[in-house]
Amino acid sequence: MSQYATGITVVSTVVDGRRHGLTVNSFASLSLQPLLAMFGCALDAALHEPLSRSGTWAVSVLAADQQPAAAYFATRERPGPAGTDQFDGWPCRPGPVTGAPLLDGALAWMELRTWATYAGGDHTIVVGEVVSMEVGPERPPLLYFRSDYRA
Ligand SMILES: Cc1cc2nc3c(=O)[nH]c(=O)nc-3n(C[C@H](O)[C@H](O)[C@H](O)COP(=O)(O)O)c2cc1C
């Protein structure tokens, strides 16, 4: 898989007023009619439980200069689900439909309502119906290839 280049996203949700985020490169398009996208969420990811409760999520597609965000949202030591808000100090705005945080400076944003979930080994395959989307100014993307960040 390390030979397969991907973009990088931060998937987010909000539940009980607390915002959660996770660095994700398994994000993929799935269906045009209805408009569906998907990602794999590790069963032991801190996002897993709040996501199953909220039923809605947002995706920020990271730009080349957002490697610090990718690293932060992939770090176990960041504030946990029972601790303080994971987006504290990260410039963002609430998604217009779901309220899930959208990171400032991303290339594009989507909000999704969970449409189905499927067991996938130690991950859950989460399929969402796109309920809003926005594209930012054209800039280079952040990529992941051979286990490293690339631009
Ligand atoms: C580039 C990159 C891509 C990742 N993609 C995924 C993914 O698609 N699904 C997932 O569950 N975890 C993914 N991870 C791992 C999680 O981001 C990381 O394990 C997570 O922060 C676990 O900590 P947490 O339980 O505190 O959230 C990825 C990590 C990196 C660095």
C-alpha cells in the first residue's frame, strides 16, 4: 500500500459540543447517485465512538502546508474524547449542516451523513452521503507516499 499515493484528509465530528478529528488517507469516492463517499475508521480510534453517536462527519482535504495538522490529528497524545476539545487552537469553522469542524486553509470540505457502516476487520467502513461541499482556492495538495508526507 505504501506504493499507492493518496491525499490526506482530516475527518471530524462534533458530539455533546466536543469536536473530534482523525487523520485519514483511506477516504475515497464511492457513488454518484446517491452521492456517497467512504473511509475506514479504526475500531480503537478515539473518533470511532463519537462518530457512531453523531451520525454526521466532515472531511477537510489537506493542502501541502497542512502537514502539522496531519501529524497532530494522527497523534495519540492529543486531547482524548473525555478530555478537552481536539480542535482547540486549530483555526476552523463549523460545517453549515452538521456543525462538524472544517479546517481553515484546506483545499476542499465536505459534510456527510452516515449512510451505512460495514465491518472491515479492525476497522469500520463508514459510508456517508454528502450533504454539503465547498472548494477553496487552488493550491498544491498534501500527499502520502512510501509512509511519508509529500507535496
Ligand atoms: C497519513 C495517515 C493516514 C491515516 N489514515 C487512517 C485511516 O484512514 N483510518 C484510520 O482509522 N486511521 C488512520 N490513520 C491513523 C490515525 O490517524 C491514528 O492512528 C489516530 O490518531 C489514532 O489515535 P486516536 O485513537 O487518538 O485517534 C492515519 C494516519 C496517518 C499518519
